[in-house]
Amino acid sequence: MKKTHLMTASGAAALILFAPNVFAQSSVTLYGLVDTTVRYLTNADSANNGQVAMGEGVETPSRWGVKGTEDLGDGLSAIFKLENQFQLWSGKLDNSNNTLFQRNAYVGLSSNQYGAVTLGRQQTPFFDQMGNTYDPLTVADFWQDSWVYNPVGPFLFTNSSVKYNGHFGGLNVEGMYGFGGVPGSTGENSMYGLTASYALGPLSADVGFQQNDVSGKKFNIVNVSAVYTFTPDVRVLAGWLHSQDQTGLADIDMQQAGAPTLPSVSPNRFDDSFYVGSTWQVTPPLALTLAGYYDHARNAAMLDGALGVGINYSATFLAEYSLSKRTEVYGTVDFTRGTGAFLADYPGRNNQTGVAIGLRNIF
């Protein structure tokens, strides 16, 4: 017994002496943001009534996460990330299937020289690029601001995926493969995506492709985007997004809550979307963003059960004022209007105007 106590004490002493080196090479960070708005929206139901409601932020849903890194030496690190998304106004998880870490849940290795490889549930390369750099509203949250991306929405995150992210000078390359997990078929319910972006002086451009399989049917997207920085305070953005949907999901995912039920969906829908935008840091605390989106849909589901074309467009103005490095207040005004196949996506009239004020805190 005495020997056992002596060995335990010696081991504890060794751990205490060694601990400073261990903690100096590792870090774990708790982070997140809380963001909500009070918003007025016209034509919010089939009777064309206006609505005042509290909801998510215009650009950033509320989230919290834990991320960590361990230095393994020679420029190699072990990394992980767990990220949750929730509804600030209700306290609920912001998904219908009670997924705790719906945004990210991965572990991987990162090399200063060769890039990072991660495994788990992750954002797609397309979402990384559009959300971080190439969309003026960072793939926004209100339907009137984000409808262009609604068909892509179910495919912005991928379960059971392996992802590579490498930076080589001005070139950034990302690739992802999601395992379908279907016995006897490596392709069913799988996905793959690739993006390549290059920054040269004030110009940065990105091109990408993503394909998702849903029970043997394909959903494809191609995107080309660019950002030009005129001054440190002024930049303009533009892009094109082409999608082909054989799953029938795009017709449904394009619809707002309360929109009429479609009698059928398209077996092969095409969308070509274009956007332009600009951000201007007017003063250190004040930033202004203007964005416009346009989509032309073909072979899309109509309310009468036929397939046809449709056009939808929207414009958004966003003003943000920083109260500190972590807290800002903002206001936004948006307008959207649809014709043809897009009539199926509105709960009332084919146009809506929204006005909102919001508060965001980052921690």
C-alpha cells in the first residue's frame, strides 16, 4: 500500500511539472454570437395581412461553439470544432430534428504547409466561400434576402464528410466528399464539392461545383463570384449561381412558410441566379450594404400542376452601427417580387416589403 501511494504521488508530481508544457501547446475556446430582430413584413399570409414578429438576425443566426487545437510539432496541429445554432427568441434548437451541433462537428489535422483535413459534419466549400467572402449578405437569413440559396439550403452542411482546405499564396482550394452510407452503393446519398478562389491585389474571384445525390437523383450547382476592393472601406461583389435539381426539393424549398401546397414538383428544374452588391464602411462604427438578387427559373412547378418559367428579384439595404468591437445595432429594409412559377412561393400577394431592427453581440 505504501508503494502504491508513493507511485501515485510521484505520478501526480510529474503531471504537475509537465502540465505547463501541455497547456502551452493546447487551447480550447468557447465562442458564439447572439442576434435577433423585430421585423414588420407585408403580405405575410394568404389574406395579405402585415406581421410584426421577433426572429433571427438578417445575416447571422445565433450560435455557440467550442473549438480547440493542439500543437503536435513541425507545423502540424490536431483541431476540432463543435458548433450549435439556436433560436434566441425561443431558446429552441434551430432545426426540426433536434441536432445539437447542426453547424459543425468535426475533428482533423492541420498543417501550416499542406492545409487541413477534417472529418465529421461540416459546412460545404460553397457555403464557406459565399458565407465568408463572396455574398454581400453572407447567405442571409430572411426569405426575402436568401431565397436564391433556398434550394441549396438543405445541402449547405454535410454529414459523414471528409474535407480538405489548403492555402497556397493567393490560391485557396477546398474539396469535400460526403459518404452516402448506403449498402451496395457508394454513390447514393453521397456528395462532393470543389471550390477554388484566387486573390490578386484588389480582386478576388471564386469558382465552384457541388453535386448531391438524393436516393439516386442529383442536385447540382455551379457558381462564379468576384469581389473588387476599391479602397479599404469600399468593395463591390457580383456573382452567378446555376442549379439543376432532379430531386424535386427545389420547388418545395423555395416556398415560404404558409405558401400554397404544390400539386406536383418538377423532375428537372433549372435556376440561373445573379447578384450584385456593395459594402461601404462610412465611418469606423457605421457600415452600409446594398444587395440585389435576380433569378430565372425554368421547368419549375406551377400552382396549376404544370411546369413553367418564373422570375423573382429582391433588393436589400442594411445599415450596421457598432457600439463596441463586439456589439452592434442595425436596421434593414428589403423588397422582393415574383412572377410565373414564383407565385407558388408567396403566402399572399407576389411581393413583400420588410423592415427590421436588430441587435447582435459576439462573444
